[in-house]
Amino acid sequence: MSSDKIISLEQLGRRAKALHDAGKKIVATNGCFDLLHVGHVRYLNAARARGDVLIIGINGDESVRNLKGSGRPVNNQSDRAEIVAALECVDLVTIFPEMRATKFLELAAPDIYVKGGDYNPESLNPEEREILRKIGAKIDIVPFERGYSTSDLLKRLAKPEK
């Protein structure tokens, strides 16, 4: 069962330090991961390939509502964390309540921070960029998987083709 991969924010700092002390290269990313699709799977596999350990920060339910609007998330934060943790490429998952991943990034202290191609280093939140600079993390952008979007998937489900 993958639930042993799901840890609290309080545990994250200790686990990340132990991984660093063991010489592991930590890769981190974050997101809503509301309805997992092949774009997510490809993205997370690409992120994992950049280091020894992949740590995922999952936006809490309230932050997803604030980011994506009413009706979201479709799946609650515990279910989303369990689904992401079930992926072989994922080593640890934590849920963070804030809109921004600043605290998650500070605790995970990644060597590499990965975001999808719909971002660029300049479009990242300034507070997140500052934490990454302080940590010394490299920002790595994974090419965007065109045609894969939870929002588009939800639109297609709401309006079935005739």
C-alpha cells in the first residue's frame, strides 16, 4: 500500500534532511493533481528521472478552490494524495494548505524543483522563487504535454459529444 509514502508537513523537514544526509538528490514538484491523467503521469515520471527521490506537494482542498474555482477539487485532498502516492515514480507526498508552495519548498529543500511547461522561471511566484534561491535549488521546466488538462477534461465531461 502506498499510504506509507504520505507524510505530514511536520514530518517532511526531517525526512528531507535524512535523505540529503544519505546523499540523495531530491526532486520536488507540487500541484492540485485533481483528476490524474496521462499528462500528469508523464510529467511525474520526467520529474523523477531528474534525481533520486521525488517529493510531491498536493494543494489542500481550500487552496484548490481558490486556484481553480467552485466545484473543484473533484477529489478531496486525501484521495488525491493516495492516488499520486500509488505511482511508482513518487517517493513521498504531503498536503499543504496554503495557496503557494513556499512552506512545502522550504521543508522539502529540493535540489531540483520541477514545474510543467505552462510555467517558466519568471512566472513562478516571487516568494517561491526566493525560497528556491535561498535553498540553492535548480528550477527545471518539463515540456508541457499538449492536449492533457484536468480543466479541459471536466469541460468534455460536462458537454458530451453528440
